[in-house]
Amino acid sequence: MEKKSEETPERDFPDSVHVREQRMLRARKKGKGGIWFGLGTFGQIGWSVAIPTVAGIFLGIWIDMNWPSPWSWTLMLLAAGLAAGCANAWFWVQKERRAISRSREDNGEHHGK
């Protein structure tokens, strides 16, 4: 027969309320991000992909105009710029996710992931 956990819903409830209260107080102190915060984040990720892609296109066009070859440098550098931009955005999102996770751990919050 399994041994019952000492953690019961009655014991978890005060901890859960405390964690939610702390989260709410931090959110109030920090202020609402609102739509501008969301657009700024969306824009930052978008630009981190767009700039390397456009730079790859322009470099590829310049190479194709100055040194003609059987391969399209424009297409190759477009793909390379897009891959670099996506990797850049992915790393940025992971960095933000780790910062949020660290903040939650520092404040004593427990979560599933």
C-alpha cells in the first residue's frame, strides 16, 4: 500500500495563495505591459529575423552583380540570413524564458515546467 504524502490540499492552499499574492503584487509594482509592450516584443523578434535576411539579400545581389556565377548568391545568402535570424530570435526567446524562470525561482514560486 502506498504511503500518503504529507502534502495535502489543505496544506498546499496557503502556499498557493501566498505565491499568487506575491505574483500579483509584483505585477502591480511592475505595471501593465499593455499592447505597446507586446508590440515591442513582437517587433524585436521580427527585426532580429528581418535584418539578417535583408542583409543577406543585399550582399547576395551585390556578389551576383560583380561576380556572375552559375549559383545564385542572392538565394543562398537569403536562406543563410533567414536561418541566422531565426536562430537569433530563438536564442533571444530562450534567454527571456530563462530569465522569467529564474525570477519565479527567486521568488519561491513552484511550477510544473
